[in-house]
Amino acid sequence: MKILTRERLVGLAFLAPTLILFAVFVVYPIVYNVQASTLDWDGVNAGTFVGAGNYGELFQDPTFLITLRNSAFWIVLTIIPQALIGFLLAVALNQGLRGSTIYRAIFFIPAILSPVVVGIVWQRILDPFNGVLTSLGKAAGLEFLGGNYLTDPKTAIFAVIFVNVWMWTGFSMLFYLAGLQLIEPSLVEAARIDGANGFQTMVRITFPLLKTTTLSLVLLGIIGSLKTFELVYVLTQGGPNHASEMLPTFAFLEAFQLQNVGYASTISVVLLVIAVVSSLSMVRVFGAGFITGDEK
Amino acid sequence: MKLRKSLAVAVAGAAAVGLTACAGGAAPTQNGGEGDADTVTFRSWSPIEQTTRQMIEAFEGENEGSSIDATIFNYPEYLVDLQSRASSNTMPDIVGLQPGALTQQYRDNLMPLQDCAAETWGDDWQDRFYPIGIEQSRMGNPEGDENFYSLPILTQTVNLWANSNIFDDAGLEVPKTWDDLKSVTEELSGGDAAPFLLPAKDSWLRNVVFLQIANNVSPGTVYEAEDGTIPWTDPAIVEAFSYWSKLFSDGIAQDGAIGLDAYPSAVNQFEAGNAAMIPLGAWWIQQSDPTKSDIPPLSEGMSGYEPFLFPTIPGGASESQFVGGIDVSLGISKNTANPDLACKVLTDFIAGSGAQKLVNTMNDVPAVTGLSPEEFTSEKQEEIWNLFVDEWLPQVQYSRYFESPKLDQAVADALAAIATGDATPEEAAASVQSVQDTLN
């Protein structure tokens, strides 16, 4: 009994540094945010307790509903194209193409750039007044290239999503490339001997074997989508008229421009709940194996 | 299972510890500021880093043994820093502020400055400042509170700028009326340069252009709506929204205006000669900073620019109105350990040797009268400077700010909705009124 207790204490002692860090940097901010979400508070002066009032207000706030819609668009329209294009690029680069290392670097460069830089560059490219695409469109007679993609409330969020996909596809490609290089060549060889063509091999052998990679990318994509900030802030500032607002840009606007820290905390708590529920749902449906690399 | 329980207890314990430093309290006030006896800390977003260093050197040169520990941020980062520091009792001794909402948010953490001002400049100290600076310094104070919690360091008008080369080449004059604006825009359209470059992505810029229009439609009426005396749906305000709408529907603003930011995109375009007119403000003169080298040709001595006021509106005021106010002001932490030194630094930055360094860079128009740059690089630059300091600033009567950040955002949103066709001027006015109703 004593040994068991001692073992437990030793175990806890080993866990203590992690637990302390977890408590300080994860638990404390969450508790602080949850508490702040029950206040009418500007972040500096004494707040007033409003209970669930901020939540009631938030769920009726049209901007909040726009951010939820935009998050849904972002998750679907980022993760699927990014994974698909990333997979195809990885397959192409895995064929032993000449100069594949250079291509790999080129495709991956956007992922290591600052989103602020990417935002400024794409803003210039998409500027309908005299941006690169507009000039190109005029020269080539393709007027649609000079459209108001970032400034039209109907297209702004999709334009930002497009830039995000451009930025992060190289990241997906690298994940898939790493996965592809772990696939036993004999499996592909066996499929070919059995008469599978290139497309069949890719769809029925290679892609299923990359299931854990795909699921990891989906999980990272969902979390990344929910916490996206810089690109939206630089490209559109969440506008025009909140049309491309996301939960983090909305929280920033409320906390630091409108001096409404209580309300911004409410947004953050809702964001946290959505992120946790999404992640747990993924783990529940697919098992934790896709994170560890083990099958369910 | 038991280990799980232990973990749960540990996590709950951590949560309880977390709650001991809970959200929602006012910033603690028992301790002093950060600096030691001969040092004051200064944090702001303005003046820019390079200029601030020169100001500090000037002050420290005149005050042996005293030092200033300064950090300059971008504005959004500064807001985050200031809020975090105020709520953790690490507020700097001197802070950069904007009049109205930002100063009011930190009012309880700030020291009243009128005694510091009177000791430094005498009892008639207010006469040294432009009237709009004094008026705005107390914007939003509770009724009966006559304290100055911040004092302006830089002031400005908001106005339009013309590329005088483009106007000269086309044989045109800068527009004085709305009809002039339309005809000039028509004359200049089709060329390489945008006739009227409107960087309407920024909410502050949408609002200052609207305030110029609104005051030209009916001087001062918009502030009556702001204080609830009249509704936002008042015909004069709806008309102002309509003229904002016409900037887009009449083809005055360039295509995609609502997606163009002022900094860096629009100003780069304007400085490169790609626009004939742009709405900015007096601070544009900083492009010709005599202390800088490698200045673009248009900005060299302000050779390619001419400031002018937003054109008059048919049926509105007969003359264009002056809109402007404080660019940046300074406050002192109530808990500073060095109130005397902080006062000395603040007043030096406003009207002493530090201020002279600031003015030499033409960062903006100083808040006090009688300060001029030691060097002008052209007669035109000097003429423009004198126009601002002698003629325009003393006449500024209307604020470029709204007091409430919520109302400020509501107006900015309404203007964006009009620009994108999501709302009519009437609907936009009603949407601002609905926010106003929540404030009253």
C-alpha cells in the first residue's frame, strides 16, 4: 500500500511541471475568460456582473451569426481544397520528377511567410483599381480578373479563403509527402501486378493508406480555421460591413476597439466550446489513432 | 482511476488559484509606477520611434541624470499593451492617448494635468493651445469634472489633398463645390491616375470623410445627433449619408474603394502620382520631413501637393467647414513614482526642446501655437505649414471623433453598408439610431 502511494506521488511529481504549466497557461486563461464573459467590463475599470446576459446578446447579434456562417465556409472550403491539391502535388512530387526539391520548396514557401506579408501582397494583387490581376485582365481582355472580390460583401470571405488555401496548400503537400514516403512500395507494386491503373492505385491504395495524415490535416484545419486572424485582418479587417468577420477578428474588435472586454470574452468562450466540441467529435468518430498513428 | 481523480483535483486546484486573480476588478492602485527616481517610462504609438528617440535625446541633454525609457508600438498592439498594463498595475508613467473614449477608459488611472501645466506655463497655459485641442482634451469627462486627464501633443485638420501636377497639367482648379468635384472627377477619369482615391476600408477614414460632408451639409448637426438632441434620421444627417453614397454611385471614388486601406496602400499610390485627390489630413505634410533623405519627387518640399477643404454641398453651408482635432495626446499615470519628472517630460514633449525635435520632422501640426520647424526645404512647404498653423487649425470647430466607440463603429458600419449597396442612406441612419438608443 505504501509502495503504491509512493509510486503515485513519484508519478505526480513527474507530472507536476506539466500540470503547473497547463494550469497557468491553459486552465487559468479559460477560467478568467469564462468569468469575464459574465461581466459588462471594459478591461480596465470595475466590471458589472450581468450573468448570462452577454450570451443572450451574442446569440442575437447579427455579426456573430455572420462569423458562424463564415467559420463554416472557412472550414469546408479550406480543408477540402487544401487537402485535395496538397495530395495531388505530393503525388506528383513523389514520382521522382526532375527538380522536385525545388518545386517542393516553392510550394511550401507561402506557408512559412507571415500572414501579414501574404495579406499585403494579395491585397495589391486583388486591388480592383490598379492591382496586378486588374492590369493583367485589362491587357488580356479578361475583365473578370479585375473584379471587386475583396470589396464585395458577397465574395469577400471567399476571396480571403482562396488566399488562405494558396498559403497553406504547401503545408498539406508536405504532410502527404511525408506520408507517401512511409508507404511500403510493395503494396503499390502488388496493386499494379493485379492490374490496377495509376488512378485506381492512387484512389484505392495510396489515399486510404494516408487516412491518418488526412484526419490530422482535418483536425488542424478545423482548429486553424476557428482561430484565423491575421490574414482576415490584413485583407479585409473583417469587412466590408462585417461580411468577412471571423470569431477572432470579432473578439478583437469588441475587446480593443469597442472597449467591451466582457463581450469579447463571451465570443472567446463560444469559440473555445466550438473548438473543443469539434476536436472531441473527431476523436470520438475516428478514434485517437489518427493523432498517434495507430489504427482505431 | 485514482490517478484520474488526482489529476482532476490538481486541475480544479489550479482553477481555484486562477480564480483568485479574477477578471472584472478595477486596476489596483496601491503601488507606484515602474520607473526609478530618475527615470520615467513612456509608451505610445506616436510619435514614431525615430522621432521619439530624438525627442528623448533633446530632453536628456537638457536634464542631466534624467532618463526616459520609451517603447513605441503599432496602434492596435499599443491598445492591447496599455490595457494589459493598466489591469496589472504596470502602467507606464507617461502614456499616449486619444481624446474621448480612450482617455475616458483610463481616466481613473490618470493624473489631472492642469496643475502640472500651470506650474510649467503659468495660469494662462490654455491660451498656448489651439482651442480645439483644449476642448477635446476633456471630451467625455463626467459632468462637473473639469480636469485635464490628457494634454494634446499634436493636432490636425482632416481635409483633402490634390496632386497639383495632375491639376496643372489638366488646367484644372481644386474643387470648391460638389458640382466642381463631379466635373473635375469626370475631366480626370479615363487617365492613368484615379481622380478621387478613397481608402474607405479604414473605419476612421470613412468617419472623417463623413464628418466633413455632414458639417458641410449642416454645420454641427451631427454632434446634436451624437448627444441625443435630435435623431440620426434627421433629414440633414440622411442627406449627409446620401452625399457619401454619391461618392460611389456617381463614380467619384475609384472602383473597389471600400477595400483600399489608407496605410500603406492608398498613400503609396498617391505619393507615386497615381491619384489626383485623396482625403487625409494635415499630417500628410510629414511626407516632406526635412530630416529625411530619399523623399519621392512629389513629396520633396511638398512640391506636388496642395491641401484643400472638402467641397461645399448644394443647399448646405456656404463655406467648407473645418473639421479636426487632437492627433495624439499624453497622460500621466496617477501612480507614477516621479510625478515631477513625468510632468517635466510631458510638457517638454508638448512645447519644449522635445517638441521642437518633433516639429522639425513635421509629424503633424503641434498642439501649441508658436512652434515652427527650424528648417523648411521649400517655400511651398513653408506656405502649407503656415496655412495649417495660422489659418486652418485656429478655425477648427468640429471634432473628427465621436465620443463613444460604439457609436463610432456604428457610423463606420453604416457608411460601409451604404458603400457596398447593403443599405440606403435612410436605413443607414436608422441603424446608427438603433445603436444610439442603446447608449442613452
